[in-house]
Amino acid sequence: IVQEGNDWKIVDTDGKEYLSGDYDDIIDINGENAIVENDGKFGVVSISDGKNIIDTNYDSITYASANKYIVTQNSKSGIIDSDGNQLIELQYSSLVYRDYADLYEGVKEDYTSDIIDSNMTVRLSNVTVTEWNSNGGYIRVNDNGEYKYYNFRLEERTNRELLTSNTIFLDRNEEGKYGFLDKNGNVVVNY
């Protein structure tokens, strides 16, 4: 993506130009498509012929994966595909694709989140995400006052299963009191 004077265009390695002067800005290239801006609105076009893939009607667009785009309109974000089909309704205050986990996090106005898988299914709802750990391959969430751990397949796991280098673990008993256990499950600090 280059700018020459006031014109934005795409130039390939052979020097061939695409979309020259057609848009106020060219934001990103993903495969054969480009995210473009005109008059403060964003859309997606085919690089080869300039054909609209997604009309320039959105306040922002970000490429996520597999021809899925995170779009924002009127301060609400959702997901559409390259055919313009709405996959996730525009309902989130923010929406982020976590490529290392192949998961989406949609944050609501009350700051709780929905975790959405690549099939566009909400798998966890109304949780507070406290950690995305790409190295350990897990998510830690607060679900109604209780910390829970999930691997990136969204299977619930214990902290002892995921935090293998730890020697002490926070635990909560049935009365809602907290204490610490060692890696064998023995109480080290009473509840």
C-alpha cells in the first residue's frame, strides 16, 4: 500500500498498480481483498477489479480470519463474512479476534464478555476475562465471583492442570472461603 501525492494505491512486486486514486485510504490487504476508506466509512474491495465485497458503510473494519471481518457501526461491533452475511450481530462495545486461540472476545457495555468460537457459537457468556495466556494455552475468567480456567478448546480445567510450574494454588471451599493448596491438593494456608 503506497501513497503518491493524495492518491492511495496498491503496487505489486512487478510494479503493477491497483485501486489507484479510488479511495481516501487503503488500510489493509488480506488475500485478494483490501480494506478501504471513503468519506470516513470503511468497506472491503477486490484488489484485482475494485468490486465491492463489503460496502463502505462501516465506522471501522478489521480482518479477523477465514474471510471474516469485525465491523463497527454506531459504536457496536459484530462479525460479517466476505459475502456480507452477518455472522454475529452488532451488539458488542468491542470485539477482538485472538488469533493464537482462534477465538473472539466480545465485550458488552457492562464489561462482561462473550467468548465466541470459529463457528460463531457463543461458548462462554457474561464472564469477566482476567487473563488470556497464549504461552500456557488458557483463559482465566471470573464467572459470578468464581475463577475458572479454560483451554483454547474451551474445556474447563483446574488451575493445577494448567499452571504446571506452580507449587501453590488458590482454592475456594464450599463456604466461599479462600485458602491455598500445594500441587498434591494438601491445604497449605487454611481457608
